[in-house]
Amino acid sequence: MSAGFVRAAGGGVTLAVRAQPGAKKTAITGVYGEGPAAQLKIAVQAPAVEGRANSALTSFLAELFGITKTQVDIVSGELSRSKVLLLRGASLEQTQSKLAEWI
């Protein structure tokens, strides 16, 4: 899998994400866009109020990739549906392999 939303970064991997707060359950729902502008679409059960959706998103990604919540940072888009997150300590190969199970 060679998805544009997963990129190697210093100390880990960045993920371009399109968040959908207020969903029935938190889950990966597909890919938003195409090519280098593609984003991983993730439905988040928490509402976009007082940072609850961001917290739920970082918790979900930490659990999915087997890292701690403190290893997941929102690099950009904290107040937007389009976000870039850094997964510190994750490898590109492991991340792509894990995502291949979901997409």
C-alpha cells in the first residue's frame, strides 16, 4: 500500500486525517480525496466540543498502532476536520501494514 496520507517523518510517521466528529462509533471509514492530497477518513464518536474529538482521535490512533497517547501529536489542523498527526516511534512499514487491514 502506497497511500499519500502516510509519510515518514523525523522520529516517526505523519498521517493526514479527515475527522468526522459526532459519529455513532469511532472507526476508520475510508479515504478522502486522491493522490498526494488523500486523507485517512476517521469517524470519531466524540463531539467537536472543547477538544473532545481531538482527544478521542489521538486515543484511537494510539490504541490502533500500539503506542501511548503521548506519542500521538496533532501537528496541524487542531481546529479543522483536516489534520496532520505525528505518530512518534512508529515506522512507515508498520503503519502501512496496519492500515492495510482497515482499508
